Amino acid sequence: MKPFSPIIKPEDLTWLNQDDEIVMIDASAGAKARYDEQHLAGAIFADVNEDLASIGDFTVGGRHPLPSFEKLGTTLQKLGITKESHVIVYDDKNGGNAAARLWWMLRSIRHEKVQVVDGGFQAAVKANFPTTNKIQVPKSVGKYEVKGWSLPLSDMDEVERVAKTDDHIVIDVRDANRYAGLTEPIDTIAGHIPGATNIPFTENLGADGRFLAPEILKEKYTAALGKVKPENVIVHCGSGITACHTLLAMDYAGLPVPKLYVGSWSEWSRNNKEMVLANG
């Protein structure tokens, strides 16, 4: 049994300052300017591009490949995170999509004490958690030794092999228009992986921007997966960030965490793979 729920309610943040092991991380994508102007008191900024990925050739690993274990260990040290830290992470978009990436990374290196703020920055402010423009200086800590990923991963070859089979399911969590190939605001080609099914990650949230109740999420994904075994479920998005939101939702629901295809559409669409386009 895990000692922590993967989600923490913003109303429960008030006790955090009483715990010396708490490290709060603002993982809002592309929002350093907003962080400098206003962030939750005590939060340290983690840059999605610089800290949570090792960006290179998009054809290998997509737009946000996972960092090397060496780089991740250095990043966690920079953020003041030790193996004893209780990490609270939030962002300011879509109920925690970038925050979920850090959650997945920490959980995958067997760091269990990590939680995502339900509803993110906006919900915490609404719950009267204090904000500041004071830049938090991380604690000086030793390097965090990272040995490997423990949560399941998939890759382009496996997705190509199993996406159309009945005993696997590949879930594309992008919005319906991107999946349908009607629009593509980021990558060079609009469409989706043949055989993939679309369950937008935004459907994990209610109208208030918070996660649906665990029992509702469990019913939703149990119905969607049908008889497919947990180990045969693969989740992807555009670049391996928002897919983690659905992995977080499924963990919150008490379901096994599926495989993450990090390269996602950004890798697939740049490698001359079969694609379903809007006109196809």
C-alpha cells in the first residue's frame, strides 16, 4: 500500500510548512515569467524543457525525451530533493499535465512521496494558500542517485507492432481535433497512430479543473480497457508530457500504471510511419 495518494487537495496544503522534508515544485510549462511574478510560497521552479527532458533530435524520442539518469540525478539535487523528501508538485494548466510528468519520473525511480496538487496553481490560490514573488533557494543536498525506470515504458517499435491488435490498446490523450487530424498546433503533421483510440486527458477532470473522483475514473478506464490486460495498455500524447496526466489519473483510480510511450506523436510523425490523416 502506497503511503501517499498521488493527488493532494489544495485545501490540505496548509500543513506543509510544518514539515522540513517538504519540497514544493512549480512545473508550469513555459511559465517562468509567471513564477517570477507570483508562485506558491516556498515553491521552486522546474523547467519542463531543461529539467524534465533532454531535448535533441525530435526523430529520436520526440520533443520531450526522458533525461538520462545522470541528468535527472543532477536536476533533483539542484531542486533540493533527496530520497527522504515529500515532493509536492503543481502547474498552472489543465489540472496538472506538466506536474504529472515530474510525478511519473519520481514514481518511476521509486520515489513514493510525491503528490500533484489537484487543480494546480489556480486551485491553491483559491484555497488561500499564500503566494509570493520571492525566489525560493533550494536546500543544499547531495546528488540523488538514479538507477533506472521502474514504471513500464513502450517505444515506437512496440507501438507499431501492437496498435492494431485486439489484445492491446494504445490510448492517445490529445484533444479530439488533434487526434482526428483537423488541427496540429505543434507538430509538423496532423493525424494519429493507426489503431490508437482517443481518450483526451482533459476528460480526467471535472468542470472545476480538478480530477474526477477515483471511483469515477476507475469506472471510466475499466470500461475503456475492456478485457485488455494492464501490461498491454500503452498511453501517449504529443511528446510524453500530457500522457502522464492519464497515468496519474489511473493511479489515482487504483488501477495499474500503463506503459508510457514517451516519443508519442512527435516521434511517430517524423519517422515515415503509417498515419491516419484527416483526409484518409
